[in-house]
Amino acid sequence: MTPEALQLPEACRTALALAETDPLAPGPEAETHMKICTACSEARVAYLAQEEAPLALAPAGYFERLPGRIQGKLPARSRPLHTLRFFWGTAAALLLAVGATAFWVGRANRKPLVEATLSRPAVELQDEWTDTPFQDGEDALSQLTALSQEDADAVIRTLGTRPSPPPTDK
């Protein structure tokens, strides 16, 4: 606060202004006033007590090492091993459940890209081919090679004269 802001007498304002400029040697007029005015003498002592001290210097690297030093003094917080296993197991089970559910829901909603349509039922198609000399349950090629030459030629001629089945629409 400046002396003008306070409601002080003119003699105190003058003495304080001189003490602000030079607290060690304010002048003879200010010193005589300070001998009789205790408030002004205390203000001079306060000015003398204020010294301009330089800021405290920190050692090199002090602030860089400070976080590590503080964390080194803190107790370590570690979770028990069984708790970590529980969390990882829960996460894996949840991921597996979501993945399996998504997979099965996706399969249930799939529609085929192409559906086959037959002009006649499959039973009628089977009935047309029952007059072949082959036995059921055996491969047709192995049965054809087991026939004699005349029988094989007769089968091929029969198959060649038979009309081919109609092609299916795609």
C-alpha cells in the first residue's frame, strides 16, 4: 500500500516516502520523525527486513528425477495373480460367447445363393435308369470293365440310343 492510499498525516507520508527510497539513510528529517512515530519506525524496519534474495537454485537434473524418486517411495500396487487370471479368463469367455453367438446367428439367417429345381421328382428319374445291367452298390465303371466285350458294346449302344435327360435350368 502506498502512503497516499492511507489517511496519514503529511509528516508520516513524507517520512515513509523517504524510507521507501532508501531505508538505511532516509535523511535527518525522516529520522527525527521516526524517533517520535512508532508506526513509521516499524515501517522502516519492515523495509529493511525485505531483502532481495536470489531464488534457490536446484541441482542439475533435480526436476527430471523428481517423479521417479516420488514413485520409488510409494508402495507398489500389484494385483494378485489369481485376480489377473480371473480377469483374463472372463474376457476370453466373453469374447468366445459373443463370437459363437454371432457365428450361429449368421448361419441361421443365411439363404442359399442358388436353389436347384428339377422338372420331375428325383424318384421318376431313378426309375428310368433301372434297366441297366449293373448291380446296385457297385461302381458302374468297374462293372463295365468286368463285362465281356460283346456285353460292353451292347450297353454302350443302348445308352447311345436312349434320349438324354433334359438339362436343368440354372
